Amino acid sequence: MKFLNNCLLLLLFLVTFTSSSFAQDNSKNISSEIYASVDAAVPGQSFEIALKQTLRQGWHSYWKNPGDSGIPLTVNWGELNGIEIGEFHWPTPETHKVKDIIDYGYEDDFTLLATVSVPEDFEKNMFVLEGSVTSLVCKEICIPETQNIALGLPIKAQANSVNASIFEEARDALPAIYSGDVNVSQDDTHLNIRINPALAGLANTDNAYIYPEEWGLMVNGDVPIIETDNGSIVTLRFDRGARDISEINGFSGVLVYDHNGEERAFQLETEATETPSSGGTQYADLSTLPSDSQEISGIAEDNLRPETRDVEFIGLLPALLFAFIGGLILNLMPCVFPVLSMKALGFVALSSKEKKEATTHGLLYTAGVIVSMLCFASALLILKAAGNQIGWGFQLQDPLVITALFWLFFAIGLNLLGLYEVPQIFSNIGSRFVSGHGYFADFMTGVLAVIVATPCTAPFMAVALGYALIQPTAITLLIFATLGLGLAFPFLLLALSPPLQRFMPKPGAWMETFRQILSFPMFMAAIWLVWVLTQQTGPNGAGAALIGALLIGFIVWCLSNLTRIFKWVLIILAVIGVFYMAHLAMTSESPKSSEITPANMMSYTPEHLEAALAELDRPVFVNMTAAWCITCKVNEKTTLKSARVETLFEDNNVIHITGDWTSFNGDITAYLESFGRSGVPLYVYYPAADATGIRPDPVTLPQILSPEIVAETVDNP
């Protein structure tokens, strides 16, 4: 008996916490390695470290001033024990242009150099330097990636040089230091950089550029006017930016220019020599600029400006309110109905009992919901901290979880039909879900309610969860707990309110009939899960899950009809078969996705979206969905596949892009996060370009669609 109890508990654990496909995500787009210039650390001496960044082909990262968008690489060091680390020296950056946005960074591997000083009184037996490197890397989308680095060196009285080629290559990539005089001034229209004496060939070049280390001093990408005094002094005049030079502590930048076909780079350093004339210079708002601590993920590269991230600024109280309302609405979603129906039946059985007992059952159910929400949020945060791209409903992307849920719903359905009695088999969990007896069962019903709620996303939830996942851990957990409170609130209110309990029907023989009726929603949910499994693993995986269900039914029959010894031999064989079927379901290959054939429809990839947006005269509609998302399927049936919307898209030449998140897809996860969302559905409409040739900002549609909403968006974007 206890063995089978543990089996069902294992299924629940798998549903809530298992996601092997996420824990093993190694799809890093940038890797970090740290090297020392010596083979040992000597107290009282210094040495160099090299932080090498290796980029995946096609991706780029950012310089210390990222330009119009982006975030520079940052390193957070652990305990230093008196060790001093100087500022990093950066290689000469490159310009990356997307439409009218100019970024500064690197499209190839690059290495940063810094000096490390070991204190004379260093008493450790080993020199250890640990930290974490956070980089924003971009292709068509931008993803922040964090990796741990560590360097260990023995403590010796003398050190030898090592890794010479790495440091030589890194030094060659640094700009040379210009030792002449550099004066910087501003007038009403220009930033003027005066170089004396002039560098060779600078006065005659037509390809000079400055990478300023501070933002806002000049218009990024501007080609300077070059003025010279007989070639001995050169002044570069750039269109000035909104920021005043008096706001910074001196000017630093990298001058890059072409001389006889060779690119030359020099580091310029100076202090500001002139303050601006009075005239009301408009300063940039520091609060709107990207900061090193800001968490930005999955942002469309040409929309990386921080002001597009409105979800970050909705505030804690609105987020809590949205989470509570979203939890309330989840009770109306079809994915939660089977479990809530069973809980309602349990409350009917309690309606004739004392208020104290009903209150206890309601509080335990609420505790089960909130605790499981917190566990779910914790698992999500842990996996995200490990570098995985996941969101709401992530566990349903794992075939093992879908299989476990299918078997659980199938077993509960058999019990509701009366084919077996759980007190004889699963004494701690099963039919107590239905009858409402047992405190542990009330708690576990709350857990099950959260498990089955994850395929649904209610209105208000998306904004709340999008806000939650970019906040500190405590706030994230608070918002998830509030979502759980909203989900549990109707039954909690019923348990705490005797006047409301008077409206509950009296217990009677009708409850047995109603109990059997409830088996059919359970079987419907089980059938739906098999369909989802077919999308993930193909017919082989679904077939294995169905055989497993047959074996579960056989186990139930054995427990009810056979003698002890023969019964347990068959049960053990059947349980082994169930676990083997779970293995087959989990390891079956996903069916090959076929391209959508109509010319105005395509599957989502960053490349497809980029190509679609390049057709400026055509609107683009992006539909992020999943087979296990019931809200998505309802919207597709009632709206997106309706004749009215299909005709509307055809008449307006709309490109329809569909992203299928049924199984894990990092590109789709990144796209969701770019709009502050942690799950599906997500509907985004990109209007066609206006008369100026510029496409307006994308429009995010509600999560519950209607043909009228889509028509209003297309007609009046």
C-alpha cells in the first residue's frame, strides 16, 4: 500500500518539479574564461588577468558604452580577502547598426585585461578569485547570460609567466595611448575634440570616428567635420548630444581612423576645459538609461530602448492586485474545473458539519495552493538563475510531466466511477480528494489545483507574472503567493462564511451520481493530455502512455480481485511496465514540424520575423501558442481560425507568424520575455509602415481574444 502511495506522490512531484529538458540547457551564446599571466600569486606583487569572451557565430555583445541600446558586460566578484582588482581595459569596439540605432560592441571574440594586486599580508594557502560575468548578447533578439568564473593559483615566493599568447593577442586589440594634448569643448551644436599634435594621416582621412566612454555627449554614428591648422593640430567636430560635458569627470574615448588602408585606434584622455554657455541644454534622463543591474531578456534588438519595458514600472501594488484577480479568474478556466468540481463535492459533504471543521478544510486547501505556488516559483527562479529560459507552464513542455498528469487524471477518473476505492489503495490521497475527508487530502487538492492550472493564463496574470520575474526573489514569491491566494479565495471564502454555506445543497444519494459524472471531465482532461503528448513525442510516445494507462487499470483490477501472492507478483510486473512506458514516452522523438504552406503564414523563428518585418508595407501578426495552453486553443477556435479573422488578414495582406511553445524553444521564450511575459498566449500586431517608411510600435493584444478585438486592432492600430 505504501509503495503505491509513494508512486502517486512521485507523480505529483514530477509534475511540479521535474524538467530535465530545462536543467540541461547548454545553449550559451557567449562563454567566459579567466586566465592569469603567471603560474603563482606572490604576496605584495601584481599580475594581469584576461577575461576572454567567446561569442557564438552571428551574435554580438557590447562595449563599456553600448551606444543607443544594450548593456555592457559586468563582473561581480566574490570575497576578495584584500585582493585589489583594477578596471578592465577594453579592446577597440566596433559599430553595429540596426535601422537608425547605433550600438558599440563586438561581433567576434574579445578579451578584457585587468591588473590584480595581492596584499603583502595575504595569509591564504591558495589564491582564489571567483565571480560571475553577466553579458547581454544579441542577434535578432537579445538575451542576458550569466556565468561563473574562477581562478586558482598557488602562493609562492616567485612566479613565472604563462599564457603569453592570450595576453599578447589581447594587448594587440587594445587602442594605443595618445600622449599628446587633447582638449574637449562644446558649443550649441557641436562637440569639439582638439588633438595636438595631430596624429599621422588624421587630417587627410575621410573615415574618422570617436567612441566616447560616456553616453549622450555626441550623436552616435555621426561623421565628424575635420578642421586642421596646417596639419599640426586637428579638431574633430561632432554633432553634440543632449548631455553636457560638465556632467562628466573628464572625457575619455577611442579615436578610430583609416590611414593608408590601415585602421588605427588611440585612447584619448582629457578633462573638460569649457563649460557650456547658458541656454538651457536639455539633459538626458538618467532613469531611462539601461543600468548594469537591469534585467533585460529576449528584447527585440531594434526595440531595445528601456522605455519599451513598461512592465517593469507598473509597481508592486498593481502587480499584487493583478495577480489576485488573475488567480480568481483561473477558477473559471476549463483546466481547473475537474479539480474544483471535486472540491465542491467535498464542501457539500462538510456543509452539515461544524464551522470549525469547514474552516480547517478551507485553510488547508488554501495552504496547499499557496505552498505549491511558492514551490513552483522557486523552481522557476532556480532554473532561470542557472541560465535556463523558462516561463509559466514550463513543466508542461516535458513529456514525462504530461504522461504523469495523464495517468493521474486517468486513475482519478476510474476512482470517481467507483471501479476502486482509494482508502483501500491510495489511502492518503485518492478518494479523499472527492469526499473532502482528511486534512492531508485538502492540502494535496490545493497542490493538484495549481498543477492543472498551469496550462491556463488568465487576464491580468501576464502583466503580474512578467513584473514578478524581473524583481528580487522576495517580491517574486510574494506575487506568486498572491496569485495562489486568488485561486484559493472562492473556497476559502466559502469555508469562512457560514451564511454562504447555507446555499450549498444538502448531502444525499445524488452525490454518488454527481461523483460519477465528474469522472468524465477527468477523462476529457486525460484525452487532451494524450493529444498534447502526441504533439511533443509523436504517436510512439502517446502509444507508450496509453499502454501505461492500461497497466494502471490492470493494477487497480488486481488489487480488487486477486489473492495476495499472485496479486503482488502481477502488480510488481505491471509497475515495472508503467515505468518503462514512462521512459518510452519521454524519449520518443518529436514529430517533424512541417512548414505552414500558405504564403501569408509561417512558423516563428527570429529569421522569419526579421524577414516579415522587412516587408514594411505588410502588417505582421505574431501568435505565441502551445498545445497544452487551453486559453490559446479557445482563442484559435473562436477567433484566429474564424472566417471573419481569416478574411480580415487576407484583405489586409497580414503576415501571420505562429510560435509553438508546446516543447521548449529558447527563441520563443526570449520573445515572450521581450514583452514582459512569462508564458503563452501572447498576441502581437506590427502595423505596416506609415508614409514616412517607419513601422509604428507593435501592439500587444489581450489574452482573451474575439474577432471584434482583432478587427479593431487591424483597422485602428
